[in-house]
Amino acid sequence: MTPISRNGSGRSSLATLICGALAATGLAAAGVATLEPGAASASSHREAPLISGDPQHDNTDLYAFVSPDKPDSTTIVANWIPFEEPGGGPNFYQFAEDAQYDLHIDNNGDGQGDLLYRFTFKTHVKNKKSFLYNTGAVESLDDPDLNVTQTYDIELFQLKNQKVKYKTKLADDIPVAPSNVGKASMPNYEKLRDQAVYKLPNDSTSFAGQADDPFFADLRVFDLLYGGNLTEVGNDTLKGYNVNSIALQVPTDMITESSHQPVVGIWSTTQRRNAQGYYSQVSRLGNPLVNEVVNPLKDKDKFNASAPWDDAQFLKNVTNPELPKLIEAIYKIPAPKEPRNDLVDVFLKGVKGLNQPPYVRPAEELRLNTSIKPTDSPKRLGVLDGDNAGFPNGRRLTDDVIDASLQVVEGELVGSKNDLGDAVDKNDKDFEKSFPYVALPTEGSRGPLAKGTSSGNDVRNQLGDALSPAGASGSGDNMSLIAGSAGAGAAGIVLIGAALMWWRRMRRRAY
Amino acid sequence: MSGSTTDSAPENEHDGSSETAEPSAQGAEEKVTAVRRVSEAGRRWRAAQLAGCAALLAVALTGGSIAIGALRDGGTATVASSSSSAVSPGLMASGDLDAGIRALQAHLRGQPKDFGSWATLGLAYVEQARTKGDPSRYPQAQQALKKSLELKADNEQGLAGLAALAAARHDFKDALAYADRVLKQNPYSERALSSRIDALVELGRYDEASKAADLADERRPGIPVFTRYAYVHELRGDVRTARTVLEQALSTATTPGDIAYVATALGQLAWNQGDYDTALTDYARALAADDAYLPALEGRARAQAANGDRAAAIKGMEAVVARYPLPGPLVGLGELYEDRGADGDEAKAKDQYALVDAWTALARANGVNADLDTALAAADHGDKASALRAARAEWARRHTVHTADALAWALHVNGRDKEALPYARQATATGYRNASFLYHRGIIELAAGDRKEGRSHLGSALKLNPGFSPLGAREARKALKEASK
């Protein structure tokens, strides 16, 4: 649009010019419509982005369990970068180079870390002139066609009173499993992933790379019920999204205080290098849902910056939680009586006689009693269903922490039996039987999953089943779960959806 | 209407615009006559008349879109298929702001009590205004934020949104107050920490801004804080730190919006130091992420001009002005025409300057405070007296290096060099390496009789960034030569 007329005089073109220019921009709208000072902003000051993504430094989930196929070892899985779209090129998903990805272990219950595994990453670009992630089919991790690669180092710190007593480098330059670009680029992704499983010297094993997001829940249910139309199905769930995963398997006796005190408390953090050159903790995660559902909005950022030994500051959020009151106000499900010492046990101290260490200091950690043997038939509700090898005794990949947490928050442990849940009871992909256990990432060539109409294991089908109105042919288990909740099932789903939306949104800080 | 800034807006808004576009095209013909008639009646009157034209046009164009209001512009047809998408969590940060806004609008139709999403929507509108140069989003933003705070008083997201909105409207005192209110609740709020730095910078409270930047950096390192941190350092002349931090920010930027913004900031920094090749590389990086990012397009045109590629610069700046006729780019383009000096260029340049006048008049006619850029543009190419009025008004509001420079220059063009001198010195006192400030100071010093200082500052300006402005640089060289005789 060059609104200068060639043959007109300068002046005659002027009106056209002005009108044209203003019309083209909607700037006029500002002037006329707002009648407010300064509305027509100019460029004299820097206007930085208001909405910035920071997924690389965002802990999404933490899992810790006694390895089912190697019961003398403990596996920790920590995830970052939520909502990875398969085929998210051109750069795909990488661990940040300016971050320290830390796994903390408190083995005496004092709320302080005794061991710290630190993962730091480096990115390597073979052909710096190319923006391409890979330049041909990738057959192995050192394939020259894999243009962008990452490696990582692992350090182990032994701490006392939060001071480093001893520091060892466990490994250098271990290759990271790449993002799964698709079949054409990576015809045998499983092989690449196997190559990224790395034996450490002390009978430990580590893995870092992309994986299917093991977290399972239905975010869409939220809207659908609000919309009051159960036959309308959504297509936006965690299914089909990947995460970046760090998995570590260590001999259990390396991390416990002693065979007499087998309970460890675990949490993960991300520290980011700031402009002044120091590292600041920007994300923290132990138990699922604590920061999301237990802490009110104003404390979420503070929680992310804080450490378990200071968690007394959040005690009130646990003893007098917001969520059940909110649920009561909206859905008339009575909130259990306060103070909620049952929640303090689950979220801050561990359950007595199960995973509460002696002399425990209340602190938000994922507490695992490593002496409880893994079971061949894990139950998704874990301890609530009598399966003590599962959540909240640690957390297995298959544990349905949404349902379990919700039931606990709504008073399952203090006499308010309920069956609240989200009708999604397991991950869409099966987990592996051996380390690193997480499922292979969904590959890029599957197409745009968020649109949700892919063939095969279609999101829509599954959801449709789960949500069919009573009487329609649906998945029996799911329906009975919903129906069995004494009229509160639907509300349960709604609020779980709400909490989850809240959770994931906070996590991403996407507002 | 190819330049419509609401390209992503749903059907009914498009319809609204195209319906109103026709009468305005007809109106344009009438206005041509009006302008002809008025042109004989002197400059002031002409500006007023033009403003009238623009205002009428504006009413015609935008009555619809304003009436439609915040929610409606999401349209109803567009969302049916995409579900009542509950603000798909990744959306807002994933870079597709328009899709995010549509999703939020759809979500809020079903969930009108979701105060968090109202705040998000308000903020998204502010962001859209920023990236598209479309301030008509501000009232919509205000409505959404107001709604959020009605639903939940003093909620953090709503207040943080208001801080961002106030800053976008250059109401920095309010922005600071809102940011402080948020920080009282949540000392780690990234947005409030960032807004606080912005406000202090724009109020000229640089020491406090620097402390605020350090604190924000300790609490929430990340792109929003890094870019502010860099600017605070640049303002003090610490270009090296600014560049390092921006490069750090760029290396972790993942969304197109972030990449475009940070790379553009790097380009501007390089351009300010006269490093045009680096600037062009940075702008190319920004445009690779978002090829419609206006600040990068403008910056690239300026760097091309400084590098001697005037044809490309003019083409680029014409494209910017066609979409975003703000005083800065208009003056830039006008000066490029003048500098080229081909047949008809003078008239074209005058058109641009007149458009600045029209824009200013339009803004004033509607109670909008003329901005700094307006004062500078008017000082060089418009009504000198009004330039001084604007500069004084802005100086009364805030004492920054930019307002000091504008006031100094406005005083100078009105022949009040002795008065101008202290302001010109103040503009360069922080060490901010800005060739235009140095040029203004040098010229004012020469005019006030201080040849030595004047020569020195003109020399510094030309050494720092010899292509800072096609006409300014020419003037600077001429004045330096004469002063050295």
C-alpha cells in the first residue's frame, strides 16, 4: 500500500494518504474511541513482551518408585517442558543450557537435601549454517545427519546443612535422546532411545531425552460439563504430547540413610542463570498438585523459589486449603473439617507407619519408603486402594494421582468417602517394563495431534466413550466411577478439570 | 484493506471494516477538496481540518468494532469447531496470540466468571496492541481487566494486567502503583517485577530502576526480566552487559514473539553503536521468527539507510508506515525521501510530515497526550511552538533522558539555546550512547556559543552512529565543518 498518487499534486494526494494510512491501521480507532491519554502509543519506550514462554525451566512432574524389575534400586523420573507438540520443529525441544536441572534427596527427614544430582546440558550444532534439526535419516545418536544434538553431565553433591561436603562428577557428555521428528527422519527411534540409556560407573543408569508425557488426565472434560453437552467431545488433552525427561536409577542403598531408615524424600528443581551470572531457582516440584491445588495463587511463585525446609510458611495452605471450600461453594460437596492434619501427613510428612521418616520436619517432598517391594499388579489409586507401593508412597508412572489427590483433598482419609475422578485412568501409551520406563515419544509424523482427528487411537473415541451420557454404550468402568460418586461425580469431574486447568496454566505461566 | 491490523480478527469485525471502508473512500474524495480549500488558509488550519477528516474517518471505520466490544470480536462462528477450548494452556505462550485470544474469548463465553481468564484476555489485548501497533485494543483490554477485578477484587493477574496496560498507555505512575500492589501480594510475580522496572525507567528514576532490575533478575531470571535488565544497562552506557544479557535471552527464547522481540532489541542496540551489519543480522533473525514484526521492519529500514542502501530502506519504511503511521517511522520515511531528493520527493516528504501533524492533531482532538516522538517530529518538521508545548508537558510528567532531550531540542528550535543547554546535558548525563542526543547537544552548544563542547559532541555523535538520521547526520557534518573553520 503506497498511497502516493503519481500525477496528483503533493497536496491532493495528502488527504488520500492520510485517510489511507489511518484506515489501514486502525490507529484512528485509538484516537477516537478511547479518549484516553496516551492511548495512541508511540515507540519512545521499550515495550517488552508480556507473554513469554519459559517451558524449558518448568518442572512438570516427578516420579519415584522402587524399580519393578530391579527391586534393590530406586528410579527417579523428572520431566520438563510441558505440551511438546510432536513435530514442533524446526528446533524441536531441548534442555536449556543456562539451567541446572536438580534432583534432591532428603534421607533423614529434616527437610534439607542430603544428596543432589545435578544435570547440565550442552547443545552441539554440526552445521551452524543449517537451521535443520536433521539433514537426513538418523540411524544412530552420532549420525552426522543429526544436526542438533545435546549432551549432559551429571554431578553428585553430598550436603550437610545445605553446604556442599563432597562433590563428584558422575559422567561427562552423555548423549541425549533427540526429539522424535518422525518416521522419515528417524525410522527406528527406539534404537536411538536405547543408545541414550547410559550406564554410570556405580551401577546406576541414566537417561535424558524426549518421552511421551506420562501424566494422564482429561483437560477437556472441564468445558464439556460446563457446556452441559456430554456428547460433544473435545480433542485437547495431554495425550499425544511429549515432555523432556530425565530418569535416574540408583542402587537404593546409595540414597537411603540406612537399612533401618529406608524413607527418602525427593524433589526436583530448576535453577536458571540470571543476568548477573548467579543461579536462581525458578521451579520446584515434589508431590503432584501441591503447588497447583494446595497453594493459592499468590504463593505459587514463592513456592517455586523456595526450599522444603522453609515450607512451614505454607503450612496454613495445607491445614486450611482453599480448594475444598471452593468446591463446597460451587458444587455443594461439604468441605472436610479443618485443620486438615490428614493433608499435612500426605503432603508434608508422609503417612505414619508407611512413608513418614522418624523426626520428620514437615516439608513438601515426594516421600518413598524404599523397603516396600514393588508389586506385579499395581493399583492406580495406590495406597487408597491398599497398594502401598504406589502414590502417595512415592509415585509410579501408572498412579492416577489426579483421582487419588482429589479424593484425599475431599476427605477420603477422614471419613468422607468419595469416588471423585476425571474418568481418565491410565496413560494412552503403555510404559516400558524396564528403565527408563517412560513410553517412547509420539513421533512428529503423526500429524497435528492437537486437532485430534488422527486415525487409530483417536482421542475422540476414547473421550466419547468416557463421556457418553448414561444409557449410551460407554466404558463401564468409567461410567460407574462417575455414577458412583453419589451425585457428585459430574461435579468432581468439573472441579478436577478446573484444578487441572489451573494447574497446567500456572505451570506454564501462560497468562 | 491489505494493511488491516486485525487480520486475525474474526469475520464480523472484518465485515464491519469492509462495510465502512467504502463510504470512507468516497469521503476521501470530498476531503481532497477540503484539503485543497484549506491549504490556502495556513498551516494551523490545515492541520485542524486534516484532523477533522481523520476523525470522521475514524468514526466511520471503528464505530463498529468498538461497539462490538471485547468479547464479540472473537466471532461466534469461528469457535464452534474448535470446542469451547479452555484456554489451552500452551496457547498463550506458544506464540500464536490471535489463536490464544480467540480461544480465551470462546472460553469466556461459556465461563464468564473465570476471572483469571479475563485477566489473561486483557493482557493478551495489550500484547496484541504492542505487537501490531493497534492501540484500539487498549479499551478492550481495560474492559477485560476491569471485569476480572470485579469478579475477584485485587486479584494478582488483574492488577498485573492493569500495570501492563498503564505502562502501554504511558501512564507510568499508575503502572508503578499497580506493580507495587501486586508485589505486596506476590513478591515473585514476574510481570509485576518487570512492570516495575519499566515504570521506574520511564519515570527517569534510573537508580531505583537498576535496583529493581537486579532484584527481578535474582527472583525471576527470564526473557521479560533480561530485556529490561539489558535496557537499564544500556541507558547507563553499559552496552557490553546489555548485549551479553540480550544474547543470553535470545539463546533461551523459544516462541516467535520472544525471538522477534529479543533479536530486535539486539538490532537496536547494535544500530545505536553504528554497527549496522550486526544490526541487519539481528533484524534478519527477528524477521525469520516473525516476518511481520513491525519494530524489526522499521529497524531494518533504518540500518539499511545507515548502510547506504537507501532504496531498500525506503521500500521497507513505506511498508511500515502503511501499517503503522506513527511519528517515528513517518519522520524516518520523510527524511529518507528528502535525502534522496528525486523528483517529487520533497512533496512526498512533506506528506509524511503533514501526516505526523494530522496524527498529532487527531491524538490531541481526542484527549490523547502527544507523545515524545511527536514533540521531536514537530520540532524538526512541524509546528515549533506546539513542539515546545508538548515537550514541556512531557517533562512536567517525567524527567527522563528522552524527555530532557526532547525539551532541549524543542527549546533550541524555538531559539532558546541557553535554556536548552542544561536539558541537553541532562539527556546525555547517564552515559546513554545515543547519537541523536549527542547531536542535539552539540548543535545546542554551538548555538549557545560553546564551540569546543559543541564540536566534541557532534564528533562523538558521528563517530558513534554516523547514520543515526539521514538529515541529522548531514546537519551534524555541516555544523562540525563550520565550527572547525
